[in-house]
Amino acid sequence: MNYHVLLIKNITSGEIKAISNPTITNTAIN
């Protein structure tokens, strides 16, 4: 299993969730 690819997929998934949830996005910025 390629852990580097898994990590990228997890980060991308997290970014999509953050974009869809303003509260998480604001928390990340602040």
C-alpha cells in the first residue's frame, strides 16, 4: 500500500470538508 497516496487522499478529503463547513474553515484560518 502506498502511504504517501493515502495521506494525500486524506488531506484532500479534509480540505473538501473544510470548504463545505465554514466553521471548520474559519477555525483553521484563525
